Amino acid sequence: MKKQTTGRSSSAKKTAPIENLFFSRDESWIRFNQRVLEEAQDETNPLLERVKFLAITASNLDEFVEIRVAGFLQRIEDGYNLAQPPDEGGLTPQERLDGLMIRIHEFVNAQYRCLNEQLLPAMQAEKIRILRWSELGDTARKQALDFYENEVDPLLTPVTIDPSHPFPRVLNKALCIGLMLRHKRRGVKAPTSLGVVTVPRALPRLVPLVGTAGNCDFILLHELVESQVERMFRGYEVLSRSAFRVTRNSNLYMQEEESRSVLESVRAELHNRRKGDAVRLEIESSATEEMIERLRINFELEPDQVFKTNGPVNLSRLMNLYSQVKQPLLKYPAFVAKEFKLSPKCTDIFDELRKRDVMLHHPFDSYKTVEEFIGAGAADPLVISMKQTLYRTSTDSSIFKALTEAGQSKEVTVVVELMARFDEDSNIRWARELEDAGVGVFHGIFGLKTHCKLSLLVRRDPDGVVRRYAHLGTGNYNPVTSRFYTDISLLTSKPEITGEVQKVFNYLTAETESESYKPLMVAPLTLADGLVELIEREAAHAKAGRPASIIAKMNGLLDRRTVEALYGASKAGVEIDLIVRGMCSLRPGVKGLSERIRVRSVVGRFLEHSRIFCFANGSKEEIYCGSADWMPRNLIERCEVVFPVTQPDLHKRLREEILMAYLTDNTKARLLQPDGEYVRAPKTGVAFSAQNYLMQVAEGSVEKVSESPKQK
């Protein structure tokens, strides 16, 4: 996707002045990925965890480029550059994109400095080596050649570009090798040709080798392929060679009136995604200018869409080192989540939930309880019907299996979100398999992603009474990610909650709206207004001299109306602590505007994913959890559910154990400054990590709540 050739503008380097009320979404995202990169640079983290953090930054950047940058290019190409008003910093879309590309180049340079100056030397010190072909000894070279002959060569298709062989359709993010070639029979005056070989995706990118003297050695797959290109291009002189990768526009564009069904529309668009317009070319810095220019022109890219890498293309593949290197001392110590136990005299989870709510904090509390709840619904003959939302789950999910089995004998309804980004393929397969098993499958409301996390079981209990039992969560029904995402689960049989969950499912399957979903807040119907009302209620309490404060933990804060309400609450005297992992457009600490607002981001071993919202409400504190961040897409474009946690012991745990831990963290927390920079939380007193503390609570080495950290 080629940028409009408007030339470079000096405004590309503009930064928003302090008078602007909102930070740029994209600048905020880059700062978040920088915080992840800091974990790769942090020598106090185990070495292989640092490699993993670097790989995560690369994966994050891939998604940002193929969605966000591609979106900018698409809008500019469609003529929105002049039609759209300038943003808060006075920048047009083109100027915003120009500045963004500069920041991305700076970030990529920082990634490779981290790799070359920190991680590779540290790995070598631990006898973990990624070797070039020229560095292999005889034994390793023979092993590599055997692998090439048996596994690699049968999958390769070399192509020479000429009038009879047009440039191959390079798939999105497929690693390729480009070659500059000259035909030997035609002599030195013959024109050069471009050759291309696609590196097989089906094979591991790191090929393990027999190490010597205790070394753990690897060769990159593309390095192995490069070493054998003369065999593939016999009759040609190979003048140069270099690995490259193209990133394409991966947005899905669908028109409701043109679609026979959402499922078929998504399936068709997934096919197109693989061939979308190019938006980025990554190529090794050793590549010749002739090769770079030929590839750039072929993919119709501007010079600043070309990224020269001082190391292997696609750093996300380094993630494989984590699983392939068996050195536990170079990883975080193993952690085993706490298992839930039924109360004395309770015979099953339903008996438990009739007596009390159960709250789980994953991954510190085992996700197995949620799986067992849904599994019990499938296996229990007293359960009459089951309803479930699925946004993302794993390929071998016990939840999916339970729903499939339940479809044989019960009324089972599943709302599958087909457009969960980059999980569309697997979600389509699940939808079809569920339908084949007799499950009623729905795809929610067209134009709204079904992002709420709900499970509802209807059971005729032994006393003859029909009751509803529900699970409401902040994270996906995915047993794999539940081991490293922090999330909240609430299991309840309270009629005031379960009855409203039933209404939400009716909305998803029939688009029947209710006048109220209280005590739930549901997007896009009541959540946006409900949040603002809660914030404004705190402002009213502050003005009346009553206790007024807000503590809110989320992944992102971008909704302008909500931010403006927070500014108003701050000016009214409300003390506000925000724990925002990722993007945040709110500018804290500005006198007369947000001086009572503090924003921190915690990036550590686990991905902070839980959403928890605490309002002092005079002296009648309320706490909510839910699936929604405070972002326009969550409040307007998705179906989300936010629910109250009222049981006193669970309320206390959320406030005093969980939220206080994050507000006390002075190890992994960064504090957002008024100018947009993040600085490490000052290490006053004893070093404290929220995630380490919560693991200790789960393991029983510290007491819950009574020994909870106090805010400094």
C-alpha cells in the first residue's frame, strides 16, 4: 500500500503541547511497547524471559503495523487526509503517519540494539548460540545438511523473476530470501535478475544442532536455506542474498448487505487478508541497494516503509528459544496456581454457589474451576440448558469439548465471535463443529463484536426448583492464556445477576433490548452512560465533603467522554488512581485539570488483563469487574458486560489484596508523567512486586488481606 507522495513535513516531528488534554493513541501504544522492551533489557529478569519479552515486542509491532498503520494508509488513500480535521496536536492523518513511521524506525533500532548488545552476548555466556553457516563445525554442518535434504528441500520452490515468471504472490509475513542473480552463459554483461525463495512456514525457524562442550546451538532456518541457494539456481551466479518479509494490510472489510452470512463473509475476507496491500518491507541491512530498490518498487512502498534489520528478520520467532532451551534457571521459577476447594459439607459447585459467590483471580487461582463449572453443566443430568459466549479459546479446550458433548442431550446456545482478530480461522472451525454437534450457534449482532465473557447454566436442583448459575469474567475462555493473563472470574447463583445475564443472551441472539440490566452495565446500551454517571457521582460526593475516590484497573483508556468526566472529577476533588497497562490518552498531574489523577502501568511476568473499577461512593464503596476497557471500541462497538462484586469477603479481597498490591508496586510499575513519558516508580522502602506478592498469597507464604500491602 503506497503512501501518497506528499513529501516530508516538518510537522511530522510535532509533539502535543502540554495544553492539549489528550495523548495520541498511537504514541501511547508505542510507549507501551517500549515498556515491554524495557523488560527485555532488564538484567534482573531471567535471560530466556528477556528473549521472550523481545519476541513479544516484535509480535505486538506486527499487529500494530498490519492493522493501525495499514488503517492510516487506507484512509489517506481513500481521500480522508484532507477531509478529516486535524487532531488535538494540529496534525493531519498524513502528518500523524509521518511522525509515527519515524517512531517505529526508532523502536526497531532499539529492538536490535537490545538483541545484539545485550541478549546475544548474555546467551553466549550461557552457551546458547545462534550460529551462521560459516561458523558450523563438520559435525553440525553434516547434521544441518541432513535436515535440509530430508525436511527443507522438498518444500522449496525457487523462482527467477522474468517475463515468463512474474513476481510470486508473497503471503503476509512470510519469510523469503531474495537473490540478485546473473546468468552464467550470458556473461558479465548480462542483466541481473531477481530470485525469490519462500522459507517454509511448516518448519521451525530455529534448527537445533549438536552442541559441543555443553553448548546449545541453533542455526536459523533461512540461514540454512541461504547456504544452499547455489544448488537451487544452477546456471546462475549468486551476486547477493538476503532474507526479507512483507507485512500486508490485515484489516477485514465487510458489507452487511452483500453478505449471505457473517461466517461466509469472514471466511472470504480471511482469504483476501493473505493478499492485502503491502504496508512494510523488512530486510536484512546487509542487502544490496539494488535488491532493496527492486523489492520496494515491486511492493509499491515508500522509502520509510522499508525497515533494514541489523539481525534476523522477524524477531518474534525467537520465542521458540524459550521452549527449545531446557534450562529452568534461565526462566521464571515454576508457579502452580491455587486449586479451589469446596466448602465443608458442599457436595458440588452448584451446592457451593447456592450458599455463596466464588471469585477467582487468575492465574493465581487455577482456571480449572471455570472449566469444571462448564464441564459439570455438560455432565450433570439436572442441567437443562447451557448458554456460552466464546471470543477466543484454545484448540484443545475442555470447554469446547464440554459444549460439544452437551449439544447431544441439552439445549445449548453458543455465541461465537467470528471476528476475534487473528483467531477468525479457528473460530469458524469451532462454529461449524458446534453446529454439527447440535449446538445452536449465533454470531451476535452484526457490527458489534461479542466481547463479553458469560456462561449461564439452568438447572433443576434436587429440591425441584429451577435455578440459574452463571460465570462472568474479564478474560477469554482460554485455558492456555489463563496461565499468564491476570483476570477475574465470578461464579454466582444470585437471581439479580443471573436473570440479567439471561437478558444479555436474549439481546445477543434476538437483539431484544431491555430497559435496564441493573446491576449489570452492558455495552453498547448502558455501559458508557453508566460509567460517566459513576464518575460524576464521585464528583458530587467530593463537592459535598463526603469520601470520594476512584481506583480503576484496565488495559486501555481512550474514550474522550470518560476522560473528560475524570478531569471533571479531579477538579471537583476526587482522588483518582488509574492502573492502565497499555494505551492511555489521559494526561495526569496537570494543575487545575488532573492534579489529583495518577496513572501507572504494570508490565511483568503476567499480562495484566483484569478490569476492576472501585468507587468510594460516599462511604458505601462499590466495586465492579468486567470485560470492557474504557475505550470507544469497548463502549460503542462491542457487546460488553460489567458486573458488581458485592459479597463482603470478595469485595475486600479486590480492594485490599489485589488493587492495593498494584498501587504499591515499586518494581514493575511505571508512572505516567504530564509530558507523556513513563518513569519507574520510586523504590522507597522495601522493593515490592504486585505479581510476586499475589503468587505468594496463592502459595500460602503470606496471609490474604491481613498482610495486604498498604499504599505508599
